[in-house]
Amino acid sequence: MGCRAEKALHYEDFDRRCILYYALIMAGGSGTRLWPLSREQKPKQSLRLVGQRSMFQHSVERLDSLFPSERIRVVTRAEHSDLLRAQVPTLSEANFIVEPEGRGTAPAIGLAAIHFYRQDPNAVMAVLTADHYIADTARFQKVLQAAEIAARQGYLVTLGIEPTRPSTAFGYIEQGQALDPIDDFKVFRVRAFTEKPNRETAARMVSSGIYSWNSGMFVWQVNRILDEFHRQMPAFYEQLMLVDQALGTPDYERVLARVWPQIAKETIDYGVMEKAQNVTVIPVEMGWTDVGSWNSLAGLLPGDEQGNSIKGEHIALDTHNTLIFGDKRLIATIGVKDLVIVDTEDALLICARGQEQQVKQIVERLKANGRDDLL
Amino acid sequence: MGCRAEKALHYEDFDRRCILYYALIMAGGSGTRLWPLSREQKPKQSLRLVGQRSMFQHSVERLDSLFPSERIRVVTRAEHSDLLRAQVPTLSEANFIVEPEGRGTAPAIGLAAIHFYRQDPNAVMAVLTADHYIADTARFQKVLQAAEIAARQGYLVTLGIEPTRPSTAFGYIEQGQALDPIDDFKVFRVRAFTEKPNRETAARMVSSGIYSWNSGMFVWQVNRILDEFHRQMPAFYEQLMLVDQALGTPDYERVLARVWPQIAKETIDYGVMEKAQNVTVIPVEMGWTDVGSWNSLAGLLPGDEQGNSIKGEHIALDTHNTLIFGDKRLIATIGVKDLVIVDTEDALLICARGQEQQVKQIVERLKANGRDDLL
């Protein structure tokens, strides 16, 4: 702590050990797309979707040996912090940065940034997700190390996922000028961030070979991202500085509770990345899955010869290409195909595969009907 | 009680009030075809399938005003008698004839017959079902009155259901010589009982106009059916007489418990009706449904414009021709059609319509897996 390094001239000259590297796990989301399993009080990252550990537990464990636990921070909403803390006993209260309420990714990152800045203005922070599955942990750790090196040169580094299909569920990042590779990772300047495309555009982008999926994971110096907030989101920056002034004083909680609800919701992509300077992308193949829908989860569960992905006790007769997710009761299926079946204590979803995006409409309907108990 | 009538010469001369007319509700079945709702300890007749009353409650209420409650008997298996008695408080222990275990319809009817014979050897008994739905109660009561008249002439009367489609789920009864009509009911001698046919045969029989479905409901004099047992099932008749000798003595329960397990299982159709003498059929249209499968139940539940039949709380998006039966939790469906969805506390069935007969295989699988808790 408190170690200050000289301004780096070139990363190879740089004493890495003297600048702090923080991992920030973004665990503020709720995620209605995995209803009825995910709920307002049981967000996606807290769920045991793959194996016996929750997505959040996986996210913390992925950092093992790369980050000492005192360099890990979790930003989460007040209503979820107890649940998440209970899941990872190796983290203490000090590891959690609690938002009074969620205001989008930009404010969450800003809040964490002022915490890190107090420790080390030159600190590097990795912004990581709590609801993605990453099969290849070793590769994930390697790309974080490579990204740290790029971040020390002043770049805002985005981790890009090598696209494996023309997905319309992700934003895309267009590669520009190639920079020097780091280890065996290629590094490109970012030419443009693209919103979720239609299928045609997605197909074109994937076949061009110069696009990555936007993983929502970033690595940068704390002072660089604060500069970008200052330049691009000045109103938020002013509000953030109010919180910064109270940081470390008994007023912190009170000020945060007063300021935070006034902050406009904003994502880091729209608010900062699209017009930021010196943005780079490091494409990486690491078995990444955004567990954003029942369909994407199906690909992660053990399957049988009929293409079924099953969690829970099940008897299947003539059942094909069906995701069955439940551990509350026995599920028997006869003569069904291409279904998603999700069984929970108080709600049951049966959905045709390919129509999972309509789950949101169910949630909206419940909201309209005042069924808060099911949200 | 104890009123004895002269032998009837012709039913019009007959003083109806002097011969006892009993209703026997056969409530001994279990029914695996409605799994997971029906269970060994929760037989079909005890279920609230249509409306807020169980099938058994409907069966008793259908007799209102036609049979005083002391003329109603329910034959059931020991393991179900408490459940059924609790459902109909107007019936007392004396209304129940309890079998130590189920041995098929022939022994159940024989056991009831010796009870009735003690009251009146000339008594007429109507053998009725506890798991059929009958929409037109008035017509049902009328046909029971007409059948009583025919039974007094010595006929074994079967109630035939006018077939509305070439069902392969029922046995068929072929009409022979027409007898005098009774009220507005036609009466025919039975030429033959036919087992469940294939679709082709069923279509031929239905279009011929001389077949009825076998409803499993019969009306006859007690001494006539006992004679048939004597003639056609002599071994059973001997066993039944052992029970008869103990009837009304403190030994009854003990003798019944000893004799009953030794009795060979037999249905009244195979054991008696197919080769009985003087069998007639009275065809009747009374909105009859054998609630023998999820598919048949679907026709009885309120439907929506998309052809869905729904019991329980449900949100449907793009859902068609689907039976949803559950009241344990909210059920949401998206983009599904032609399904049967049955949700219970500990088991969930999702089955393509038209494949409901495979539910039995699920039950067999559970049995093989030792999952007695789900049977």
C-alpha cells in the first residue's frame, strides 16, 4: 500500500510490483431474463447455474492466485450485499462497495474508482463481471495480466471475445490499428463500439474477422477512467466528487445515500467507452459464456444424447433438445422437444426455445398484476 | 326394510315401493393414468378434477332425491375409505363396504350383493362409478329409474353410452333384439360385449349405429347377479358364501380379511357379463365423460380462445391447445402448443397431447426406481 511508481515510459521498464492492481467484480445486476430462477432478491450472480457454486462464487474463485483478497472489490446493491457476502466467506465487509441503489455500470465503476484512487492514484483496475461463465480460467488470468500491461501505458483496455456465431445478443467491438502484441495476445486500437446488431449485420461482422464481442470487462488505470468521467460525464463527476470528499469520514454513508439516487443511470459503454480516447481491445478465447438467457445456459449444462440439458431429477420419454432446470420436484416429460422448463418453488416456466426473450414480458405482466412476490 | 314383494309378472303391475333399490358406488380404483395428480393414496375419485368437488362427491350428489342415503353404499379399499368418508359427511360408516384389498370389480360387486341380499333378496342394485363425469344429472336419474324397471323383469341391465367418436379407450356393446321401450329409453338385448377396439373397428362400430360404449354401470336384481356368480364364477361364489355366513356376526371382519386375499382378481365384464343370460343395454345420452386420461379431462375444463384448458394461475404468451392443471404455483408458458402440463407439490408432468397413455410408463419407471413416495 502507498507504493508510488514513477510514470512509466515503456511497460517493459516498469516495476509492476509497485502499482496496485485491483479486481472489481460488478455484482449489481438483477437480471429478469432468467426468471423464474432469478428474482429481485435473488439476482443472477447469486444463482447456482453451473455446478454447485454460484456465478458470483465462480467469479471470485477465478481470481485466485492472481489477486490477493485485499485487492478484490465487489460492487453491489445494498439489497444484495448480505446474500453475496454470505456466499464468499473469504471476503470481508471491506471487500464490498455497496451502492444504495443501482444506477448502471458507469456510476458503479466511478464509485469503485474513487476508492481505489485513495490507495493509489496510478492503480490499475480490472472491471469484471459476476454473471459470465469462463471455462478457461488460466487464459482468463493471462489476459488480465496482458491487459494490465496495456493499461499502464494509459490505454482503456476492453476484453473482446472471439465471436463463434453471429449473435444478436451482444455489442461488437471493431478492431482498428494493431499495436504491439503482449505475450501471445494481439492488441488493437478500437475503431468503434457497435450496439447489438441484427442477424444480417452480425453475420457480416463475424465473417469480416475484425470484430469481437464486447464482454463488458475492462482494464484501465484509475486516474484514466476518472479523467474520462470528468470529460464525458461532468455532471456525474461532480456528484462523484461529493462522495469522494466524504470518503474515509463518518459522513460517507450519509453523503452516498443522498447523492446516489440523484445520479442519472448510465452504462459505461454509452457513457464513456464509445467516445473515450486511447481505447484498445484484446481479443481472447477463453470459453466465455454470457449466461444471459436460458438458451445460453443450456449450452453449459451436461447434455444427453437427445440434446437435452438437465439439472435436477427427471424422467424423459421421447424428449429432445430440451432444457430442464429444477431441483424442487421430479420432472417427467413425454413427447416434447425444443422446450425450456424451469421449475422453482413458486413459479414454473415452460417456454419454446428461441422465444426466451419473451420471459421479460412475463415479468412485466407480473409487475402489472402486482405479483411482487414473484419478482 | 324387510318388505317383501310378490314375484313380478309384468313391471307395470309391480308395486315399486316394496322392493329396495340400492345404489352401489364403485370407489375402489386408483388410476395411474392421471399421475402425477392421482396417487396410490390419492385415487382418481378423490380428486377435484372438475369444479370444486371431487369426483366421488359428484357421484354421491348425483343420487340426491333418487336414493335416500341409507340406500347408498360405497365399496372401497381399506386404504382409501377414510379419505372418501371425510369427503362426504352425509354418509356414515354404515354406508361403506370396505374391501381389505382390491380384487377387481366382480368381487367388489359380489361383496356388496350379499350385503343387499340380507336386506332384501329381491333388491335391485345399481352399480355406479365414482370416476366418471356426468353433465346431465336429470337424465342420469331417469335412466336409473328405467333400468330399475328392466332389472325387475330379471334382466342384467347395462347402461350404454351413445358413442360420439370412434374411441379406442372403451369397450363396446352390440345391440340385439329390441325390447319394449321404458319411458323414452330404448331397450335392447345385448348381442355381444366387445373389448377396446382398434380405430378402424371403432369407426365401423360407431357408424353402424348399433353399438354403445360400455359405461361400466349396471342395474340388476341382487339374486340374479348372485346366480350368475354361482354359475360362471363358482370358486369365487364359494369364497363369497364364506363371507356371507359371517355377515352380521363378530367374525365378519376376520373372515373377510382371510378370504379376500385368496380371491382371484376378475372384472365383472369378463367374469360375468360376456356370458351372462338375459343381458340388456339401455343407450343413454347424458354428457358422460370417463375422466380416464388428461386428454379427456381437458374437454371438461373451461377453455380459452386459443383452445387452452386451464386450472390454476397462469400467464400464457402464444400458447395453444394446452391443458394446464395446477394450483401450487404460477405457471407461465411461452410459445407452446399441444401440451399437457400437470403440476403438483412433488412432481411435474409435461406431455405432448396424444401421448398421455405413456404416463403409465412414467409410473412404472418410478416403481422400478423405488420412488414409492411419488406413486
